Amino acid sequence: MNKDQQIVFIIDDDEDVRDSLVELVTSIGLNARAYESANKFLSEFDKNAPGCILADVRMPGLSGIELQYKLIELHAPQPLIIITGHGDITMAVQAMKDGAFEFLQKPFRDQDILDCIIKALEQDTTNRIKITKQDETQERIKSLTSREREVIDKVIEGKSNKIIARELGISNRTVEIHRSHAMEKLDVRSVTELVKIMLSIQS
Amino acid sequence: MTWKLKKVAPIHLIIGDENTCDQITKLLAKIPAEVKSYETANAFLHARISEAPACLITEVKLGDSDGITFVKQMREHGLSTPVIILADGDNSVNTAVKAIQAGASDFIEKPIIERDFLERVQKVLEKSD
């Protein structure tokens, strides 16, 4: 993902904090967009916009933690950095278990938050590569004929061509043909690769 | 609380502090699981383990290591056994965040409250089930 397209979304009701974060982020050549509330941010939210999200916890309207739940529901790929002046261990543990990228207490050092943002942007890129790969795999799986899919499902269960042939009432040779066509369509060379690719779309 | 699980795999404790170890052992007596304890990470690593543990419970501060480094090393070696880290009274938010980032399933503050503790252990066990 091109770094120039990534955006650091900053959500804090405190104007001073917002301004200084925007200044800090843009000072190292990153793009920033600031919002005074999570509600405003969500009204414009686009999960296809690469970047990362920085949100304060205590805000009028949706809190940073409530925003996190919304983002989970939306399957947002952008990593979320939670910043707060009033954090406690319980809140931090919960937010991290729910998949926050980082939970930073105010006041933080400029360098710490910049390091964190840079790592979050890298994570966003990684997330998007993974999503693209999963989408491609889904497309490939969709291109299988129903017979090919049937054969592949049985291969994954560890069944031999002979057993598959018997179960489907077709010849060994036909099983082999379906199997090799399917593997070609999925671009895999071994059963191990096949299992891996099929598992990757389940998670 | 009601314990929803039947029999679970052993729970291993790696806790240096004797009092904490006793307290946790007593609480876990309410769970249908065998409990094994080790004083140090090294003792755990060199122990012969016949049955894969359902989860590990350890502390931030260990005699020969620390709980967070320990989890990190486990994950680097591809071991996915869930780990619960017990905090010390003086641990910060930052330590909690690092523990989860390192791959701990939960980070529990002291003083340990029986009900809360057992519920959280149960959640971790359910997930790994």
C-alpha cells in the first residue's frame, strides 16, 4: 500500500489535543484527518480507506471503547490506537483483548505515539494484503465446479482417490481429473497447500 | 458460579511467590482440573509433561524470567497454549498492554477476587477448547 494514500484518523473532543496530534503526524509527512467525535468519524467512515485510527476514550457521544465495538462489527481493517488520560488496567486489558492495536496513556512522548502510528500503518498494509488474498482465494473457490468442490472437500478430510471414487460412484481416473483441475484452479501444488488455503478462508 | 466444563486438561502454574501459588491452587480446587505448579519458568520448561496443559497461569515477575518475556518466547516457538498473567500490585496499564500484545490471553490484577478469577479462567479454557 502506498504510504501517500494512508491516512491517520484522529478522534478527540479536545481541540488542542487534536491540533497537536495533526501537527505531529503531518510533521513526518503523513496525512491526517481529525474529528471531534466518534459519531462524526463513523458517518464518514470507509473501511477501504487505508490508514489507522487514533481515538480518545472519554468523549461526548460514543466513547473510544464504544467506537471500538462499532469498528469490530464493521470488520474495519484499520488498526485502532486508543489514547486516554483516564485509563485503568481493566479497561486496557479489555480493549487489547478486543483487538486494539495499542492503548496509550496521556501524556505520551511524541516519539512514542509516532512509532506506534508507523507500526499501525504497517499493520494496516498487512491486514489489507491478507484480505486481498482471502478474496482471491474465495474467487478461486467459487470457480470450482460442484463436482470439483465435492472431491476437494473429501481430499481435505484425508480420503484417498480410491475411497472418494467409491463414495461418489465415479472412477478413480475421473477423481484424479477433478482433483488436478481443482488444484490447478486453486493454484496449489500439494495437499498441504490445499488444506492451508481452505483453512485460510475460514478464519 | 456454576462450572460449565466437565473435565479439563491440567492447569500449570508458574508462580514464584508461595502465598500467591497457595491462593491460586486453592481457588482452582473448584475446577475439575489437575493443577501442577512450578516455581520458575526454567523448571516448567525442563519438566516432563505427559498431557498438554489447558492453560498456564504465571506472574509478571518470575525469579528467573518474567511472564511477558515467557509468553513472547512461547509464541515465537509456535506454542499456542493460553497463558494468564497475574499482575503485581504495582503493575501499570503499560504492563497490561504489553502482556496482551505479547500473546497473553488475560492479565489479572491483584488482589484476586475468587468469582472474577474463576470466570476469567473459565473463559480462557472455553476459547481453547
